[in-house]
Amino acid sequence: MSNLLLHTAETGHLRIIINRPKALNALNSTLIQELYALLQNHETDDSIRVVSIEGSGEKAFAAGADITEFQGIAPAAAEKLSRAGQACFNYISQYPKPVLALIRGYALGGGLELAMSCHTRIASSTSMCGLPEVNLGLMPGYAGTQRLSQLIGITKATYLTITGDMMDAQEAHAAGLVAKVIPDEEWSAQTDKILAKLSKKAPLATTAVLKAMMPARDVPDAYMAAEASAFGELMETEDLQEGVSAFLEKRKAVFTGR
Ligand code: COA
């Protein structure tokens, strides 16, 4: 089964669906490469006016990076994984066409980092957003340490990242993480309407708006490099191994600080 499903509507809407429903659309490294390549292929396609990214099924946008890839991974490889995710998500944030994250269900860890790299986010009333990596003995590695603060302020972002707590859709809206909350029963009709509206806007003007606004969302590479390096180092710890084992064995982790 392909990791990504793709629909191009006549209206100029490129709809990307993350297609790993059994793993709650967890983002593995191949999927991230595929997403990067797919967007690159459409960057200069004038028939595409707007892009959306969503998860398959109703339960998750994406429940994080794929935790099974963290088993036994060496720090250097993990740092590389983090850098690859950062590069893809940075590319999305600078994309010349509007990219919307359509969040339904869980947007956690790498899933929320992907949504945060999009130009804006719309959430269903059932959504839950968070950066729960700390519960695995890990930390965000796809620029989430920077982008959550940009979007909701450092006070709330720090609290959420060190507790691993999730925000429901209303909290995410109040915090400024999502632009709009849509009742779940109206999800398809209302998101289709928004995307149809966007696909009719003047494309040059839309690109100019994004080009003017998005530099404010650039993440300095030194911060991303520091995040990737720390992410890599944590892979060697006993706590990370315990966190991943506990998740896979469906039990609570016990951390020792080693
Ligand atoms: N990576 C890999 N697999 C994942 C995953 C992830 N990030 N998130 C969920 N899955 C898998 C589960 O292992 C499970 O697989 P199984 O059916 O083979 O056992 C399946 O998706 C369903 O998840 P499950 O945990 O059984 O669903 P739930 O409804 O009980 O809980 C969540 C939902 C989102 C709360 C829970 O899956 C979760 O905490 N996921 C991890 C979130 C996270 O830490 N993300 C950051 C990763 S760096």
C-alpha cells in the first residue's frame, strides 16, 4: 500500500492523504521522502492552486513519527532522520502555493510538526494536538521545539512540550494553533468549501502574500541543528529505550534518568 494517496481536483486542489491508518498515519522516513518529492513535483504546476494534507480515516491526522523506527537506531542516524524531516517541513513552510493541514483526530509529535509547517491549520472538533515525545524519553525533532512557540507563544509551548499534554480542538483554537474548528459532522462539506474558495483566488497574489508573510516563520538553521543533535543524543539513553519498549508493550514507562 502506498504511504500517500493523491487526488487532483479539476478546481486546482491537490489533496494529499497520509495513508497508514493502521499505524494512525505515523510518519516513517520513506513517507517523509515521498511527501517531499511529491510537493517538489507540483511546485511549478500552474494547474495546482492549493494543497491540503490530511490523514486517512477519522482517528488521526498523524500520531507522530513512526516509533518503530526508533528501536536500536544510532544517534548519528537519528540526527540524520531529524535533519531530513526538518528539511521537508521547512520546504513546506516556504511552498509557493497555500498548504493547509486538515486535522481530524490526533495530530501528535511529528504529525503536529508537519501540521505546524503548513501555512495554516483547520481542525475538526474531534482533534487532539500535542508533542508527547517526552513520554517516550524523547523530544520533538522536526522543528517542533521552535514552531509551537512561534504559533502559541513560548509559555504554553514549553508547558505542553515538557508535560506531553494534548490540547483539544477548542484549546488549540483559543491558543492560535488552528485557524478554525469545524464540527466533525460538517467536516467534508466545510473543508471542501474552504479549499474551493482558495483555489479561485488570484494565484500570483496568493503566492506574493505567502512570500511576504512566511519569512516571519523561518526557523534559524542553528536552532534546527541543535534540535537534531539533541534528538540524536537521546537515542542512546536507557530512558528512550524504556519509553519505546513501554509504548510498544502498551504499558507505562518508568524513567531513571540514564
Ligand atoms: N508510531 C508507530 N505506531 C503508532 C504510532 C506511532 N507514532 N502511534 C500509534 N501507532 C500504532 C500503535 O502501535 C497501534 O498499533 P497496533 O494496532 O499494531 O498495536 C495502532 O497505531 C493504534 O494505536 P493505539 O495506541 O492502539 O491507539 P489508541 O487509540 O489506544 O491511542 C494514541 C491513540 C494516539 C493516544 C496512541 O497511539 C499514542 O500515544 N501514539 C503515540 C503518540 C506519540 O508519542 N507520538 C510521538 C512519536 S515521536
